[in-house]
Amino acid sequence: EAQVTQNPRYLITVTGKKLTVTCSQNMNHEYMSWYRQDPGLGLRQIYYSMNVEVTDKGDVPEGYKVSRKEKRNFPLILESPSPNQTSLYFCASSLTGRNIQYFGAGTRLSVL
Amino acid sequence: DAKTTQPNSMESNEEEPVHLPCNHSTISGTDYIHWYRQLPSQGPEYVIHGLTSNVNNRMASLAIAEDRKSSTLILHRATLRDAAVYYCILRPPDWGSARQLTFGSGTQLTVLP
């Protein structure tokens, strides 16, 4: 089944403790992206990747890192999480940047 | 970037048609109109997209105004499972100059039994 898989689905952590949210897609898509969703602000893009080893900032990249060493994986790294990064995170992928995006089920992160 | 305007919320009765409007008066000639929806506790999912002509698929129909400054997503028979936030998004064809989908606040559709 074609899908975008995020892990974990739920995460509670403390300020400053590094964490990684994984994202994997099995559709051989070139384009992958991370969004965060906050009440009243909608979905905002954090980072995106057009292909392996190619990443670029979205609208709200501060405090986040990404890497794209393999086509299928696009982890989101929070080196030193802060409470303002408490949010619902979505990973998405598409064949290219112009195609339909497929979203993961989301990761709800709470930073205490 | 071209923006879209949608009503914050709409209600529909079950098994009746629903017309969800979207205004995009600053759309460029090559922007595609995409619709996504987000069911409760899920990630957004693609619904339909079009450029100039009306489009139909198994989920919905998309009616695009002749001047392309507005469009309407049509759910022919709303079911309770269609209750979701519906997003209208403009997507330029040249991905090199437009990196992302910009989601607005969308329309919260409530379907009444």
C-alpha cells in the first residue's frame, strides 16, 4: 500500500532534549516536505526536499533541521526543542514538486 | 503569491449536494487550482485539481469560473464522512519558483444527519 509513514505519532519531551521525527515513503517520490499545523495558523511549511541531498527552507525553518540521504526518508530533527515547537507535524511526499502531495498521519509533539 | 479566500465554515445536510466556494482573484494564468481536505485527526488528502476546464473524479467535481478568479468544489451527495476542513490552494506549474503548497485556513464543513 502506498503510504507516508511518520514515527512516532505522539511524543512528549522536555526543553532541550534532541529528538528526531522520522518520515518514510514507499512511492519512490522525489519531493518530500515537512509542515507544522497550529490552531488559527493553518499548515505552514518547515523544510522541503526536491531530491536526495537537496533541501531548502520553507516558511518556518528556525529550530529545525532535516536531511535527505536516501530517497525514501526525510527525518525532521529538533536539536534543542522549545515549548513553541509544540505542534502537530505532517510529512508529505509527491512524485515531483508539481504533483499531488500525499500526507502522513501526523506527529503530535509536546515540549514541556 | 496568489492567495485564496474561503468561508470559515459551512453546513450541509446529509445526502444533499454541497458547494464549497473559493475566491482567487489574483490567480495567474498558469496556476493550477488544487483542493485538499483534512478529516479529523488525519493528514490532508488530495481531492481534485484543475486548470481551466471543469473536472470530475470519484470524490468530487471542480467548477472553475471562466475568468478563473473563483472556483467551486462540489460534493454531489454529502455523507457524514465528508465532514472535514477543505482547502483551496493555488499551485504554479513551475516548481522551481514556487516550492510549496500554501494552505489557508480552509472551510470547515459540517454535515448534519
